[in-house]
Amino acid sequence: MIDTNLYKPICTTLTPGDAMRAYRENFGLSPTELPQKLGTTGETIVQLECNQCDINQELAQKLSALFEVPIERFL
């Protein structure tokens, strides 16, 4: 996802879980494909995307590498 001038203001209002969902959808990954790529469960992904828990440092690093964006998007 490219940081356009339009995207930057939206990005600052997204929670880490919202950002994770947006990147997942933008990359065309289903909720079952993403956990396979990250080595986690679908239940964890759902909880994170619904902002029921925080994304830990290790998972944030994996998301950052997968989506090629700064880790801060997920923390």
C-alpha cells in the first residue's frame, strides 16, 4: 500500500487492528490465509482485527515484513 497524501490522514486514525485488516484486504489475503503466513491462528487474527487485544512486537515485525511497511503501523 502506497502512502499517498490521501492515505496519510486516514492512517493516523486507524487502530493497529484496523490497519492490519486494511493491509490484509489490500493484499487480497483472506482471514484464513494471513494466519498461515504469520504462523498464528485465525482466532488470533480475528481478535486483533476487532481490536480485542494488542499486536505484540513479534507479530508486528512479521506484519511489517509481509506488507513492507513500517512496524509502527501495527503498534
